Amino acid sequence: MRALAARVRPFAREAFGVVGASETVQGVVGNSPDELHQAEDEKARWTMVEIELAAMLSGVAAANLVRGQRIAQAAPQAYNISSQLAILLGRRVLRRLLIHM
């Protein structure tokens, strides 16, 4: 569908002129030249929205990746520190820490 849209773009304005020149062509196409120009303008605006949304999604994905990396670093650190504390401070602390592991 995208390939077709890319091929149609160069001569679309010429085709709109043909639609305006012939009521028969306009009847078959089912749109007036003004409607086709409006559709072309709407497509251009929505293309810009699409680009902006893609950029926003990319930013959200990058931020989430950073969050995941931070979690991946913090989890083993917390485990190692609590294990070392348990060894250093004895069984009572070990029992309290094991509840959370």
C-alpha cells in the first residue's frame, strides 16, 4: 500500500485536474477535485502526526530501557549487600533479610 501511495504522489495533482475536467471521470472516481485536494492536505497533516508519534514512542522506549538497566544493576547489588550484612551481623539479621529475598 505504501509503495502504491509513493508511486501515485507525483502525478496526483494532474489526475485531480482530469477529475475536474470531466464529470464522467468525477462520477466514476466518486470525489470532486476539491475533495481530493482536501484528502491530500489531510494526509500531509496526519503524516506529520505519525512522525511526531513515532519520535515520542522512541523516546518512551529509550527511557524505559534506561529504567530496566537501572533495575538490572540495583537488584544484584541489593542482594549482595544484604547477603554480606547477614554474614557480618549474624543469624537474627539473616532471618529478617531472608523474609525479603
